[in-house]
Amino acid sequence: MGSGALGETSPEALGKIVARLVPEFREHGWNKMIDQFGVSEREPVPEWTKERIRATDVEQFIGYL
């Protein structure tokens, strides 16, 4: 999400992505992103990593976006 995948995205397109993501994170917290780990990652993401993500205040990430 915040990696090189967005590095070449135009400011306009990035604005649209953020406008879509903020309501999703507010509604689902981290769960929607964590559920995608099984699809997007080659190796299984350890449960302790998922728990640390869930323990992080999602509003801080939303503020970053």
C-alpha cells in the first residue's frame, strides 16, 4: 500500500485511491487488508504480525494517508 507500488502514481490518482481507502479502513479497520495477505503474499504472514497490525491504531494510518 505505501510502498513502491504507489511511487509513480499521479497526485490525482493518488487522491482517488486515498478517498476510497479511508472509508474502507474506518469501516473494516485492518481486517480487510489482513484478509488479503493470503492472496498477495508468497509466504504466509505470521499470526503475531497480524496481531501487531491489529493492535495499531488505524486512525494513525488514516492520518498518514
